Amino acid sequence: EFEDQYRHAMATGETTSSEAHFEPLDLWCDVKTYPSEEGLAIYFDSINERKQAEQELDATMAELERSNRELQDFAFVASHDLQEPLRKIQTFSDRLLRAPEHFDEREQDYLQRMQAAAKRMQTLIMDLLSYSRVSTRGQPFESCDLNRIVEEVLQDLEYTISAADAHIKTSELPALQGDASQLRQVIQNLLSNAIKFRRPNVTPEILVYPENLTDRGWTLVIQDNGAGFDPRYADRMFQPFQRLHNKNDYAGTGIGLAIVRKIVERHQGTIVADGKPGEGATFRIHFSSSHAQANQALESRP
């Protein structure tokens, strides 16, 4: 292999460069040859460390592919095999409740509880499915207009916002390279939570704005005046099924923020939460992007 490279360089007079493995020393080299009238100059650079890093990266990528295949298998099971028995439970309990004269009050209560439990299980399965699909069903990144995404989310939440008499104030946001459908899910989950975790008899006030626009990136802030949370558990709230509030007071499965963090991490971002009980919560998502892109996006808006 080495000799072929030397002879090619001498025959053509062309400089050559290639990587080769010298088995006796278990040495990977970057070999460069420089032919001239006096002969051939050969330079060897050891690239063992780089090759080792590449091998470790290949092993990591193979493990990620295996993990993604497992997630896809789980998604298939969750969307088909697990939901089918639940549908049967709900169908047959519906049929039984259509003839209430055959059951006393206690038996009807049992059937209604069974239906409610099946519905909660179905919701949990769908949330798990959404969590698993963050990686397996993600779309290629493109330039996303976050202002438009926020507007669409507000339209979708129009009834919820009106029912809670929530006031939401938004500021101009920079453009972002990302998966538009997933970014929409992030904003919708955070705004839905800001409305849901409101304090009794207090009008929800929610702010959406950017901060710290620099060459290295910027931060999306979603701030509310709701129930807040104990800051000691700020990290725990992003784990699946972790709930910081009484489930009887606030409905949900506790997986929404886990989905948010997974999407943010797919976008090479970080998310942190800050809050105090009874004083609201603030979520900050830091994205890496150029300051020029951010300014261009803001200036191009009418």
C-alpha cells in the first residue's frame, strides 16, 4: 500500500496524500509524498488518536441507531397492541352502561371508574408515543418563523385562553433553524401549562419574549404569574411522569415537559425553569444561532 503510493508519486510527479495502517506497529498514519528531481520526500503523521475517536463515534452512532430502532418498535406496540385492549374495555363498558336497569348504583359507579381508568391509560400511552417520536419522527431542520408559530398556537388555544380570561403578550422573536412542528409543540406545551397552572381568582398574565441576543445565540422566555413551584425541584419537573402539583388540582400525565426538553435537546438547546410557589414560573430556552440571523429576522418583519 505504501509502495504503491510512492511509485505513483514518482511516475506522475504529483503530490499524494492518504491514510494507511502500518500493522507491525498498529499505527494509523497520514502519509504525504512530495516528488522532486532529487527523489521523494515522505512525511508520516500519526493519526491514531483521531482514528480511535472515529471508532468510538461509530460505536456510539451504532448504539443510537439500535436505541432508535427500539423506540420505533415501542411506538408500534404502543400505537397498536396496547391500545386495542383498551378500546375493547371502553366499548364493552359503554354497552353495559346503556342498560343501567341491570346494575345497581354501586355497579354503575364501578363501570364508570373502569371507563375513566381506561381513558387515563389511553392518554398515558399517547403521551409516551409522542415522547418516543421526538427522535424517530423528527423532520429535517429548516428556517422557522417563530412569530408565525406562536400566532398559530394562540389560535389553537383560543378557547382555553378565553375560558381562563388569560392575557398573553408576545414580542418579536428571531428566526430559528429547526423542526417547525416540534417547535410548535414546545410553545404549545409551555403556554398550555402557563394557563393550566394558574392561581385561583388571579387573571393569568403570560409573557413571551427573546433576551440575550448575541453572536452565540439567544434565549426564548415564557413567563407567567401562576401557581409556580418549589425551585428545589426545577430539574425533576423535566423527567417523565414527574408532577410537582397535586394531580387532583391539575390534570395531566406529567410527560409534557419531558417532551419539551427532548425537543429542545434535539435542537442543540438547553431549557431551565425558575419559580416560587404562588409567584409564577419562568422557562428559558437557549438556542445557538448567529446574531446577524436574529437581527435580519427582526428587521425583515413588517
